[in-house]
Amino acid sequence: MEDMLTGRCLCGAVEFEFPGHANPMVMCHCKQCRQWGGHAWPSITIQFSNLEIKKGRETLTWYESSEFARRCFCSKCGSSLFWHADRHPEWKDEIAVSVGCIDDVQGRRLTKHIFASHKGDYYDITDNLPQEDD
């Protein structure tokens, strides 16, 4: 049986899991992610159909943050959980899962930065990972 990655929100009201063959971990520096998560937002993108909410589906709140995407958080503790481009023809079948809410990333490391040109002026990107502007 394939390893599953598990996660939860801060208060534990929401629990989820997905197959461990997840895509690489990326760090988003766009203004919306920084506002939503308090800083740059690391995530692992998976197939939407592979995300299983094990507990707390009724606690999930979706916010439409753009003309093509929505963000999900726990309505009890406010944890930023998922980003889903549900109205984007190319990305609608994928969902980005917050790395901070995953229990154990099983050795995965950050692979690149996205929207790097939008990063806040209060920090520097100091690693040698690839940086994409959009």
C-alpha cells in the first residue's frame, strides 16, 4: 500500500490525507499568499481527486480570492489549508496543500520559488533554488 501524507489544521477540527507521490514543494511569494498565510506560502500540489478530508468537512470555509481561484481555511482556528484554481481550465484538477499543515513531509524539500518578483521587501530569498516570476 502506498504511503499517505496526513495533515490537520491547528485546532485539529480538520484532518486530511493524500497519496505520498505528491508533486514537489514550492514556495509562493505572491501578495495574496503572503496576506493569507502571514508570509510566503509553501505548498505541495496534488490531484484534487486524491485529497481526502477525513474529518471536519463542515468546518472548511472557501474564500474566492480571484477570478479563477479559491482558498480554504478552518473556520474554527483559521489555519490556511488549501489553494484551488477551480475555475482555471489548466489547473482546476489540482489543489495546493499547505506544507505547514502536513504532519510529516517525509524528507521532501523546497524545490523552487514562484512569484519571486512579488516577494515582500522585508526579506530576501537567500537559497540557490530556481526562482520563477509568475
